[in-house]
Amino acid sequence: MLLPETAAHRRALADRLVAAGALRDPRWQAAVEAVPRELFLNPGVFLPAEGGRWRPVTALGVAAGEWLDIAYSDRSLATQLDCHLTADETADLVSGIPTSSSTTPMTVVGMLEDLEVSDGQRVLEIGTGTGYSTALLCHRLGEDNVTTVEVDPQVAARADAALEGAGFSTWTVTGDGLVGHPPRAPYDRVIATCAVRRIPYAWIRQTKPGGIILATVGSWSYGTGLAKVVVNEEGAAQGRIIGCSAFMHARSQSTALPADLSARTAYADTKRLAKLPPTVLDEWTPAFLAQLAAPGTQLVSARAVNSSQQLYLIDSNRESFATLAEDDTGGWVVRQGGPVALWDVIEQALIAWLDAGEPELSEVSLRISKACHTYTMGKGRTLRWDHYVQ
């Protein structure tokens, strides 16, 4: 499995991760030094370019040194756009939305460390992606102890080829991983490399009592939290948000925003001055709390023709919206429509958070039952959000 020509790059990556404090266990360090990341980037990647476009880069299209520098950089590398386009299929700058990527090694190994695995344990990975994290798990635990689930058959096929090239074969399942029953359950650990609005109860059923589930929760592309919960004998799970985390959403949970935002928000039921500026949502913890207060709501930031900032909050399921726009005095005007006053709900939650002394994201606790996800925060758990499963 070892490729001598990239051994120095693998060691250098491991050394950087150790120095950054992300890589602590010598067994994970050995995995990083052994698994060739470049195998998991075929047929190529998309790098950010001017104008919000992407530049395709393939291993055959650039010098070997440049390709390895890209492969062993600590950055997220898009490997697919718009659920179909790969870097070998175009030579031009392209527009598109990343739908598969190789997550930054810092994030990958940090999550694997947080998973607290032990020898002989079985792990279920939701979201194979490129297969790089799968390979690290296989090196650490043995391929017979790793099951991985990928919704996109083309992505799964590329990951399988890369895993085989690296000397591994594992239990790969094609599906969304949210409701099914992958083989070999129950598992000791479940790790999701995609974001979900809430942790599916199916994952709890597939985890042994005492087992750990690690997943990114939230509805937005940022302001999401890494949840770590432990399953108990009663079929519930309890834990907390252990830090910031950002992943692509599971495809079955991704939400397409309406293209006609202006038309959808043209007729408001109420109009007032905002008590808090929506710029507070630029900070990670308030953004996460906004998603707890108004789950399923999407946030869009835009610029008006006069260059003033505008924000749209849209809850398509509840047919509700809020728009916030700067006025001439530097304040913010909020217009709301539909059965749920979205900004009222979010604003009240953020004011309560400020009154509680602005507790950190890591102070959010989470309890999951079959019927409800309950989040609490602050001393005495004064802040609380119940998300009932419908």
C-alpha cells in the first residue's frame, strides 16, 4: 500500500497535524502516514477561481509536484460539481455547486480522534465521499470492522477503486444512510461526514448501548455544530455540541431555495425595526442558535441595487419568510409573512442568549429520543429547544 514517492508528503502532513494538536493518537498518526491521499482525489479536483467559478485540475494535467502539493495541503478539495461533473470532463473554468469533496485533513483526523475508537470495534460511516477517511478507519481498525454508506453510485464507485488501490476492501453500501439498516449492525461507533438537520433515530437503533455517534447538525452551510452523543440502554442518546463543524448536507436533506425570492417575499404581514441587527448571525454560535430556534429555515444574504445588504429567511415547509434590510439610519427593517414570524422567533432566542451571558457553543447539550431532540444551554439549562419528530 505504501507509495515511496509520496511517503515524505504523508509524513509532513502528519507532522503538521500533530503540531496543530489535531492528531494525538500514534495509531491515527500511523494511518495518516500510510494512506496516500492522492489516490482518493482521482480523477481530479476543482480549485476556486475568479468570479466564483472553479478551475479543474487533474493529476495528468499538472506537474507531479504541483499535484502532490494540492493533495497534501490542508484544505477541502471539491471533487464533484452539481451531482455529476468531475474535473476530467472539462478543461474550462466552470460554475457549479460542490456536491462531493475531500474534507480538510485537519477536520478528518480531528473527528476520528473525537470518535474514541478502540481495537476490534465496528464503525458505520455515513458519507463515503472520496473514501479517504474510510481508508484511515480501515488502517486503524481493519477493513472487516468498517461499513461505509454513500448515496451517489458514481462517487461510491470512485471511492471503491481508490480503496482497492490503497489495498483495502470494506463493506460499502449505496443509499442515503438515514433510514436504512446497513449490514452488520449494531455498531460501536457511527460517524457522519455529511451534515444533517437532526440525527436520525435509525442511527441510534444501529448503535450499541455505550456507543458513540458523531455528526454535524444544522440547516445552514455554516453555523452548524458537531454533536457527540452516547447511546444508552433505553434506546435514547445524550451528549453535547463539542465544536464548530461544516459539511455538505446529506442529499436527501438538502433544500433547494426558491429562485423567485423577491416575489415570494413581496407581500408581508408585518413590518418593524429589528431589535438586533442580523449581522449577529455572522458569528458561529448565534447562527447555530438561530437554527435551533427556527429549524428548517434557510438564510440567504444578498445585495440590493444600491449596494445595501439584505437578508432573507425562508421556511418553505411552513410557508413563512422574513426579510431584513438596512435603512438610511443604519438600522434594520424586518418584514415578515406567513404563519410563523421567523425573525421574532430567532430574535427572542438570541436576546435570551445575550441575557444568559452569551454561553459558548460547547455548552449546548443534546438529548435524542424517538420522539424528540432536546437542546439545552446555559447554567441551569435556562435555554431550551424541543424539536419533535414529525
